[in-house]
Amino acid sequence: MATVGFIGFGIMGAPMATNLAKSGINVIGFSRTTQKVEALKSHGVVVAQSLADLVRASDVVITMLPDSPDVEAMVLGDGGVFDNAAKGLLFIDMSTIRPDVAERIAGRGETLGIDCLDAPVSGGEAGAIEGVLSIMVGGTASAFERGRPFFEAMGRTIVHVGPAGAGQTVKAANQLIVAANIQGLAEAVVFLEAHGVDLPSAIEVLGGGLAGSTVLQRKSTNMLDRSFAPGFRLDLFHKDMGIIQAAAREKGVTTLLGSLVAQIIASLVAQGDGGLDHSAMIRIVDQLSKRRA
């Protein structure tokens, strides 16, 4: 049985590692914040004493980290994953990072005989807990097949979308669509409130038509209640919008709506809302409509 070394136990990473262990896979975890891994021992996750110990004990290493510099440091830095990896390791990064960084990591892995996949996810905290994430995978077809059993423990929609970096490119497109959907929902909720419509009924009927979406299903309650406990933080969304803008600029692609929503998210982060869930985008609509503080 393969052993998976897991690195990154945040809102998404912890339930993902838990689902791997629950599926019967040997999972060993490492974090500089040891208590994050200790909290998962009851689910079958074994605590590694060091990154080197984790890598040397693993057939597969998965990272789920906040941003591109975090992944680069963990994987390519001195004493990092690749410094301790043996030929034949399967490395899977499930973070959301820049496509060019994913390509660089894969290129370095190839020289060391390490299979690399960039496999970012969509579905938020709920999808991670339920094990129904959408996973978009870049890398070789053979590496994808090696990774498939592990993806199936964490997700439902698992698609090989192309070579190294393609997973991150598709994730950027995903975030562009999600951002537009959340902003549209936020404006619709404030619009409905202003007209005194019965909101639960309105959300129900909207969900049954072309306006229906996972965003409406999972984020409308947050917006109606103005409850923004983080399932996906605005500061990470801000990072993702930066990835989209840079990648679009590189190819000369215009993202009119994406640029506007990126500025909305940036303004929320600037006013101190970065730790809130991305459904808090409704706060800008409230403020500009003078509906709430």
C-alpha cells in the first residue's frame, strides 16, 4: 500500500488528508505548526517529525499551501521536498498557484526522475469535507493515472486537463467564473432585499432556473445572514485574482469583468476583511447602496 505524505493542514488541507486516511491510505503529515497534524491523529494521520522524514517515508507527496512562494520554498528550497526525494516519487501540488511556477516545479522534477502533477481543487471547505471536490490536473497522462486513486479519495470530478501548468490555468478560469458569480449573487440579494421580496422563496426559485449555481446554493445563506465565517478567505481570493490578471496579461487576454471584481476584492482586503469568507463581497454592495454599514 502506498504511503502519502501530506503537507498543509488549513481549511482545505485538513479534511482532504482526513479523507485520504479514511479511505484506507497510509497518510503521514508534516507541519511547522505541529498541533495541526496532531489534531488529525484520531483520523489515522501519522505525524512526521521532520519534512525529510515525511518525504523519505512516502511514495507520494501532496502539498496544499497558501501561495506560490510557499510551494516553491517547500518543494525547491534547501532541505525541501526535492532535496529529500528519491527517484520515482509522485509529487502532487493541490494548492492554487501561478501556472508558470507549476511548470517550473515539473521541469525540475523531470530532471530528478520525479513525476509531478499540479492538481488544484474547487468546491470549498464543504466540498473538501464531503470528499466531492472538483480536481483539475496538469501533468503527464502516466502521472495522472498514478495519482487517480488518491484523487478519488478526495474528489468527485477528476479531469486530466493537459500538461504541466494546465491544472493551474483551469483553476484560474474557475476562480474567474466564481468571482463573477459571487458578485452577481451579492448584487441580486441586496436588490431583492431593497424590494421587500420574500428572500428564501426568491432564492429557491432562482436556484431552479438558469440562475442556479453551486455559488447560489452554498453562499446565499451566508449573504442573507451576513455571516462570513471563512470557508474560503478573501485574502486567498485576492491572491487568485492576481494570478488571473497576470496570466491574462501574459497572453493579451482582456478580462473586463474579472478586472472589476478583482478591484472589489482588493478593496475589501484593504479595509481589513481579508479573513472573511468570499461571500463577504456583499459588504461592498451594502456599503455602496447605503443599505448597511
